[in-house]
Amino acid sequence: MSSPFIFEEKLPTYAIIGGAGYLGANIIKYMLPRNNCEIIIVDPSEWSSFETAQYPRHKVRHVQKSFLSEEVLDSVLPECIAVFHLASIGHRGLGMNNHIKVHDFNVGGTKLLLRKCKEHGVKRFVYASSIATVYVGNAFENKTEDEEMPQEHEYINAYSSTKAKAEAFVLAAADNDFHTSALRFRGIFGAEDIAVIGRVANLTNWGINRFVFSAEAHESRAPNTSVLNCAKAFFLADRALAENYVNGQAYFIVDTEIEGQYTCFNDLARGLGRNPPNIHVCNLAPFVPFILQFIRVYENICDFTQCEPIVSRFDFLLTLYTNTYSIAKAQKDLGYTPEMSIMPQIVQFHRSKQETTETQSITASMHDWIFIFVATIIITILFYSTV
């Protein structure tokens, strides 16, 4: 005799820490059609909505609180089979030179999250790492994951060193009952991201994105990582961990396109009705220490005035030198195959956005203009010193 009761099977639940922004939205958009699951976002920020990353919200719950609270983790994690950890600070913005704050969040927060995951029986943990864990301001090509990690004193800023420490804790936490992975991204970009495309679009619209800087004799080259490939990598890493293919490993996740670090945005500039950067300032290696000191002073002024800087020492050094990364390990272990470039869709999005805006007002703040003015003087000096 069949039972009169019908029990609904509970769907597997994922927690995305720091998932209320653009990257989180793209991961959710990619995950839901491919993985019958429910998702909990843990993020004190507002739950943002994006035109290019729509998903059914009835399958997602937003806990608008910090993951640094043990009480929050104790309430969320018992439901979860896996955690995607996106939250970090210190790459850009205010307080990036506050080493104690950055360390407490990036390292202390990750250690707390790992401990609570194990305590509540979470099975899988995928960490959003960065190429900052291996990049210390030098040129290299086709870097692999088995190369030696930099020494702590070599890192450019607190963000880089703390991401490396957090990644090490994530990988060391792996055991038979708790499977972990770290995905090293570079320059995550998409149509509505504010850190890469948003910043390039602003500089282009201000009309000041005219220079190509390089410590080499030519424009340096590097790949970036589209939000689509980020989302795909999270899905693949989680699947590989679930099927016991891999455990406790780090992977470089980048696009296949290796382009000039400035000319890769030429189509965007043209789409905005502007000329791409065309003034090349190369062979800057002898001037790097001087420029870094200037940027350090600028960062400190921004901290004092509570204005977000538009460039950092890490960003500057990253674009000076060619740095490329092998994805062979990710291809072998995860089945990662990068999707085609999303730049055409990005250009179309910004072009249509520009066309539908009757009055476009794009202004720089006072501290931006101060930086631009002083930087222009320095650039002019450097340009005539190198020609």
C-alpha cells in the first residue's frame, strides 16, 4: 500500500559569500539552469540587479549580513552542501593600505569560514583567488601552478599577500570529507562590472585614456577573465570536487585571448565614440620606483580625504609587464574550456546604453582631476625622457 504522504526532496543548497554583486549574479545565472539547487547569498550589501545577469530570484535567498559573524554562519551553513567564497577587500578602494583590516577580513574571515564549514558538515568549498597570489611586478609567460610561490616580502600590497595566505589555508583544509579548490582569476570583466569595464569606460568618456604604458619596448600582453568564464569555472570546480576528481588544488582561470593590455579595450573606446589610446610610453623600467612613490602618496591622500583612488600600485605594475598564465591544469582536471570573447556583447551593451541616454553627464571628482593633472605632468616628463 502506497503512503498517503508525499515528501518533497530538498534541493542541494549553495552559499555564495559576497555574492550580491555582479560576479555573484553571473555565477547564479550560470548555475541555476545547470544544477537543480537553491542558493543563499551572504552579503551585507544590497542585493543588486543587473540587466546582463538575470536569474529567477525565487530560488535565491539573500542574508544581508556579514560572514564574519559566527551567528550568521551557524544559521546558514547547516543547510549547505557547498560554499563559494567571493568576499575580499583591499584590491581597490578606501582602506586598501590598512594592512590589519585587510588581513583580518581576507585571512581571518576565510579561516573562520573554513572552520565553520567543517563544523557544519559542508562538503565542498571553492575560493575566488587571484593571480595576485603569484604576481609581484615582473614579466613572465605561461606561468603554471606548480611554480614556487613568492616570498611574503615580495608582494606588492596587503591584498596580494593576504589572498595568498587565504588561498593556502583553503588548500590546506582539504581532506576526505571536505573538498576544496582555489580559482585564480585575472581582471574579471563584464558588461556591468565597475572595476574593469566601468573604470575603462569612465576614463575613455573623460577623454584621458590616451596613453599606453609599458616597461618593455612594446605594449605588454596579458589575458583577462570574463565573468562568463568565472561562472563556468565555479560550476566545473564544484562538479569536479563532488565527483572526487580533484581536491586541494589551485587553478589559473583566464580567457584564451592574450592581447595588448590597453588595445584589448579598443573596441569599447570606438563603441563609445572615442579614439583608443595612441600615445605609447614604453621602456619605463628605470622610472618605475619614482612612479610607484608618486602613486603611494596619491593612495595616502585618497585615504586621508576618503576619496577612492582611480589607480593603485598593483594595477600600474600589472599593466607594465607581460604576464600570461597556463590553463592546461584547469583543462585537464576541471574540463575548463574558455568561452568565446564577450567583448562584442559588452560594446553593444554600452553603445545601446549610450544611445538610450538623452543627457549623459560623466564627471570626475576634484581628487580625480588633481591626480589627472599631476599624472599628466609626470607622463609628459617620462615621455620626453624616453623618446
